[in-house]
Amino acid sequence: MNRAYFPVEPGAPEPLRMTVTRQVRFEEVDSLGIVWHGRYAGYFEDARVALLDRHGIGYMDFLANRVIAPIRQLHVDYRRPLRFRDEFAIESLLHWTEAARINMEFVLRDAGGTVTTTGFTVQMMADMDGNTLMVPPPFFQAFVGRWRQGTLA
């Protein structure tokens, strides 16, 4: 990557990471035989869901706590195309913040390990009426506390 998507806060713990693997399906390619650019948001979603669920802060956990986390920002940097049947990995990184938001970075690599795509999403936390939260809800604060203490499973 050429630059960091998110600034590193002094004293912040390392990002949480997880990698999922996929294979490009026929329905995901365009008439040129490469993955259509709009599919990358779905690839990011696959990796985001896996990482957040692993740590008990997935979509269903948010809903159980009457909080939503809509996407506020989505950014994609395309480097090399993926094609039908290509095997690839999506690495997701959850970056530290004490704000009521989720900063996720994504790195896609082909089967040979070459970076094909990078990007990020920012999700803001809100109540069920859509009002932006200024501080994270208690369940998320508890997660952040475990992260800072290094006690995440």
C-alpha cells in the first residue's frame, strides 16, 4: 500500500486481523471477464462479517443491543484484476479507535500473494432511530476494553 488509510493513535493496540478465502464466481465478472468493480463491496463485507462475528461485535450483536452501524464511507483502490475462478484471500483489519465508529481496512491477494485490491470502510454507530451516537454503546466499550488489555479470545 502506498499510504495508511487510518492514522495510528499513540499507544493504540495493533489492528485485529482475519483472512477469508474466496473464488471468483461467473456472476461476479463483467463482459471483459474481470470482476466487476461493484462486487468489491461484497468481498469487503465477507471479511468484515467474519472478523466482527469472531469478536462478538457482529451485526446481530449490534441489533441485540439496539444499535445500528451503517456504512458511512467506502473506498476501493484497484491494482490488478481478478478473473473468473481466481482463488483469492481477503484480509480484514479492524483499526483501533475510541470513537463510536468501526474503521476497517481490506487487502485482497491472488493465489500467488500479489495484492490486487485494497480499500476501507467506515461505519458510524447510531441508535435504532438513526441518531448518531457520540460514544460507543456499553457492549462495544467492553469489547474495546478487552482489546486494549489484550484479553480477546
